[in-house]
Amino acid sequence: MFNCEISPFKNDRDAATRVPQGRYSVVCEVRNDGNAVINEGFSASAAMPNPNTDSSSWCCGSTSPIGNTRPTGNFTRTVSAGAFQVTNNARGGLLPPAQVTDLVMSERASDGAVVTWTAPGADLDQGTAYRYQFKWSTNATDLSPTQFDANGEEVNSSLVAPPEISGTMQNLTLPVPSNLDTVYLAMRTFDQQGHRSAVSNTAILYLGSVPSPPNDDGLSAGAIVGIVIAAVVLLAVAVVGALMVRRRRRVMTL
């Protein structure tokens, strides 16, 4: 398995998240995923395929003929390929809008809920996007990245404000049927070229009844009456007990 990771340097991380500018490091890793073998070539009795006559296509390192092989065993190799610097912005429209990651219910409304999020840009988080797409469902799975397009109920576009410049806090008042206690909401952002962002995080909108807080105003009247009665009973028992003891002593004296 071969993988290369490109990462912005720490001091340029903020710049790299705004636009694809700044210094980047390149680190490549090769590791055995269980299928790696050493190609030991062909034995003398075997003929190597001729690329001029063989029907298969192999050339230039993309593929190669396989002869005798043996497993490599477990291994991992990592190498740093140095660094490079991006100095110019990518031309507008080449990049999709950034993913919204802070979609959240901020308050209840009379007929639903108010949700807020931070506006992304048209190119990652730069500029102003073109439009939003919101979907809601009573099943959170419907709004997962693999199910978002096919499932969920789309929010009427007339209720959705157009995107504002990136970094702006925006909100949406979402009407929710009164018979539902919990619904889920997710969104996508589009630019004018039709590029779309990844599906946002899924916001949970709980609209059921909220339990009443415990009564911290002290004991209720019923509790007070009960305590008084119990105290009176205990006092009466004590008094009767004391009288009986005194009477018994008097009898014994006589």
C-alpha cells in the first residue's frame, strides 16, 4: 500500500486552511497490506511477455509482468519528500465550498426550531457560496454522507436565506410537525459552478417536553404536616411511657 500525505507547516496552517497557499511538507509511506510480494523475475524456461506481440498492455512502471514471487513479510517504509510552497491562489471556481461542521439547534421557535451555522466560502472558506441545501429526517442515518442525496425531506428553498460571506453566522427557522419530538438536520453548500461541499454534521433538534426542575423552595405543606403529626405521636408515646414507669415504681413502693 502506497500513500502520500501533504500537510501545511505549523506556522502556515491558518493560511493553508483559508486558501491553498503556504509551505507544505510531503511524507510518503509504503507498507505491506498483505498482498506485497518480491518479483524475482522469470526462470530460464519461461518466456517474458513481449509488449509488441502480447495482447496485455504493460509499460513504464504502471504495471509489470509477474514471474516468480515470494512474500515480502511485514514492512513499513516512510520517507520525507521535502517541501514545496504555494504562492498563488487557485483560480476561483476550481475548489468546492468547505464543509459546515457547526450546524446546531440554538433555540426553540413557536412552530419548530432555530438552527445556526458558520457560512463557508465558494472556494473552501473563501468568498461567498451560491446556495444551501437542507434536509431533515426522523432517522439520523438518512442524512449520512452516503444517504443524504437519496433520503430525507428537503427544506423548502424559500425558507433558506442565501449564503453570506464566509465566516458569517447564519440561521434558519425550521418548521417541524407538532407530532414529532426529535428530528435531525443536515446541509450541503454549492458554488455557482455546481461544486458541492461534503455533507455537514447532523444537528439534533429535540422539541419534546422538558422535565420540570426539582422544587427547591423547601418542604411542601403536606410534608410539614406529616412531620408535625409524627412528632406529636412520638411525644405522646414518650409521655405515656414515662407515666407507666412512674406508676410501676409507686406500686412497688407500696
